[in-house]
Amino acid sequence: MSIVALSLNVLLGVLLVGALIMGWRLERRLKTLRSGHDDFAKAVADLDNAALRAQSALVSLRLASQEAEEGLAGRIAEAHELTAILQRTVNERPRRGAATIAEPARDDDWLDRPLPPVRERAAPARFEPQTTARSRARIDDDLFEPEQPSGRLRAIPGGRL
């Protein structure tokens, strides 16, 4: 074997080892890319599910708002009718002092009657304190007397012995 053949074999071996290292690094990067792609696909699927749930929530919200609108429209129409009836009733009520023809008794005839006169209330009785002089309590007398020479404690009147 000649030196040229041997050097070409060594060069070929070095290139082969370089290709193996490059292939190994490429395989690691591809594995990372695949796992990233799987995570990305999972995130896209989660986003799609969330969008579908939001869309169904919007549909149910739209239906609920339509039902509420219909219910409120009915109540508003009923309120307008009752307002019109009340307005007619107020406008048809005879004025005070106007000559009226004898009408049958109504449920709201108490509205036409005058108010009863206001009664004056009597002033409440005032509390006057007693002005008679009172003597001090017996216990005060006992407290302020000079000490007894016997040194014995005295019982307070009305207290326990």
C-alpha cells in the first residue's frame, strides 16, 4: 500500500466520522422539531376546541338575548296599555266643584272625598323634678365620721353581718 492510498483512506475515514457527527446533530434537531411540531399541533387543537366552545356560547347567548327581548317587548306593550288605561281614567274623573250627575258608587270614589280635618294634639306633660331637699344617705354619714377608738370594723346598715 502506498502512502497516497493510505492518506486517501484516512481522509475518507475522517470525512465519514464528520458525516456521522453531522447526521447525529441533524437527527437531534429533527427530534426537537418533531416534538415542537407535536406541541404546536396540540396547541392548535386546543385553540380550535376553545373557538368551538366560544361559538356555541355565543349562539346560546344570542338565543337568550332574543328570548329576553321578546319577554321585555311584551311587558313594555302591556305597560303602555296600562298607562293608556290609567291616563283615560285620570282624564275621565270629574273635577272637584263641577256639577255631577248622580253616578253609581265606584271603587275609587274615596279619591273624590275631602280629607278629614286635622286634629290638634295636646302637648305632652312635662316632667318637673322634685325640689324637696333630701338628706345624705346613711352610708355617707358612716364613711365620714371619725374613726372609732375600738379599732373594730362596723357593719354597714342593711349589709351582711
